[in-house]
Amino acid sequence: QEKLVESGGGSVQAGGSLRLSCTASGLTFRYYAMGWFRQAPGKEREGVSCISWSGGSTYSADSVKGRFTISRAGNRLYLQMNTLKPEDTAMYYCAAALTRGACPTDQYEFEYWGQGTQVTVSS
């Protein structure tokens, strides 16, 4: 019933850009933070960026600061990715956490997850 659906992934050369989108549907709760996570083959899933319900609090991993920008509008979440590097190659997931405040620091506090969209960056 409740689901998140990602789109916008693809293959790009190093230095290129992609814009990921995530649409939430069927969510009955009023407030939720939303974030992007990624997982590369053989590596643990890591947080990339997150934004609070109000948009007043954001988080970005050190590895993407200055290159990625997170934003939200209504039930949609976006991730603008610029100056992509081969190490950005991963499956990217969007997720929602039931909180009105700042993004949770624990991935397990995110209740809803999408199926992911693949991003591949070649050198």
C-alpha cells in the first residue's frame, strides 16, 4: 500500500551529472524525513543525504558535499548529483522516517524504503 519509487538512475561518464527522483504514495502519516542511501557491491549500505520534513535540517556525507544537493517538494524527493566519480557507482535507495524533526542517525529508524535505482559511473 505505502511505497516509495525511485527513478533517474543510469550510466554516465566521470564528471557527468544525474538527477534522482523519489515519489511517495499511500503514506498515511503526516510528517516524515526523507533520505538517500546507497550500496555498492561488496560494501555496506551508507547514508548519502537526508532532509527533514520542514527542509530546515539537512545532512550530507562528507564524500558528496559540494557535489550532491538534496531537495523535496510535497511527496517527492530529489538528489542532484554533479561531478560524478566512479566511486559513486551504487544502487541508490530513498527512504522515509516518521519524524517531524532532524533526520535520524540510525538507518533502522527509516520505516519505508524504495526498491532502488542503479547509478553507474565510468572513468
